[in-house]
Amino acid sequence: MPDFYSIDQKKKTFEYKCVCCNEFQRGTPAYGYDMPIFYFDVPEDEREARIYLDADTCAIDNKLFFVKGILDIPIHGASEPLTWGVWVSQSVEEFHLYRETMGTDRIGQISFGWLAITMPGYNDLDERGNTVQLKCDVKGQAAGQRPVIQVQECDHPLYRDQYDGISWDRAVELVQLMPH
């Protein structure tokens, strides 16, 4: 298990070895998902024909549509949140509008979606054993920035953590659950 520790007890900060550059980094790590969880429902040998995927959008069989956004979880006593790059479903209309307006100012534009990833530390399951998809607001940002994802009010730890923040110990726990 990697070591994460506070460099300054007044301003809690992570230090970790980056898997990309193999150098030590300081600051709160951010995590992102390369594709929505439904990508893996398509057999590997069919993905190229059935899935459109780029860094910001995904369409599966021209029936399921997703955009990538930023979900922050504040950490008590830290200057930076724990940031996740997550995928959220969109209606076909919202998906096409998003693609048409990428690179423009989208401040004030809000759409509805369902969280379409699994997050270590938050993987509640429904009665069928599937990961619970949470209702989310997808909030447009300034040109060139991914939308902000906010979980809608519900009785789920991710909602509570996003709105109330988490302790330093919980942040360390979540970071240690992520692949490094």
C-alpha cells in the first residue's frame, strides 16, 4: 500500500510517487476514468464498431450517451479537494448539444444525468448486485473546462461527502483504494 502523509499539519497535503513520471508529487491527487462503466458491457471484439469514445464524450450503439465531468469532494483542513474525472449519462439531445458547443462558454447550462462509473469506497450495490447509479446535475463551465458534476440529494455516502466534505483520514483511505 502506498504511503500518503501530511507534509504540513496545518495544510494537509499528499505526497506520492506518480505512476506516469515516476517522480514524487505534492498536492491532492486527481483520478479519472477513461470510459464509462457501460463500455465494458460491449464485447471487446465489437467495441470499435459499436462505440464512439474520445476524451470527453462516449456513445454506445447510438443509444447510450455520456460526457466526462469533474466531481470534487472537499477535504476538511486541506486547500485542494479530492477530484474525480467521471462519466455521466446524457439524453441524446443533451449529448449532441454538448458536442456542438464544446469549446464555448457553457456557464449556466445544466443537464441531468446518471453517474456511469464505479468509485472505490462508494460502490453500493442494488438488490440485483449492480452498482447504484446516482442522479447528477451536469453544470456547464467556461470555455475549455469540463462540466462540474454534482450528485443530487439522496441517502448515499458520495452525496454526503461531496456536500459536507470528508476528514483527512477518509481522504487518505479513498486515495489508498485507487490504483497507483
